[in-house]
Amino acid sequence: MDISKTLDVKGVLCPLPVIKARQSITRVEVGGILEILATDPTTREDIPAWTRRSGHEIVTMKEEDEVFKFYVRRRK
């Protein structure tokens, strides 16, 4: 997967990961991938909800060593 930008919000609590993701996705070209690295467990629900509302797509998400990794494709 070709990642356009990585957003590291490990240690940052709700609602800031979503706010920062919303800001960061604007710096990714349409069709590009934003990688989000987070440790706040609420991001498991918040990031998918944000992508549904904003029209972007979660390509995949996974958890490794207590870090949640989201790969979001910018759609518009």
C-alpha cells in the first residue's frame, strides 16, 4: 500500500485524533492514503464514524502492540 501521509496521534485523547485526521486528510491528494496511528481505544469507533460522515474510505484497520492503525483513502 502506498501511504501518502502518516498522522501519529499516539497518546492523544478524544476528540483530537479525529480533529487532526480531518485536518491531515486535506493534505493528501484525492485517492491517496492517510495512515493514522493512535492509542486511544475510542478511535476504533470514532475514526470509522468520521470516514462515513466525511465520505472517505477505510481501506484497512488493525491493532499492533496496542497501536491502532487506520488506512484511510481520500475520496473527495
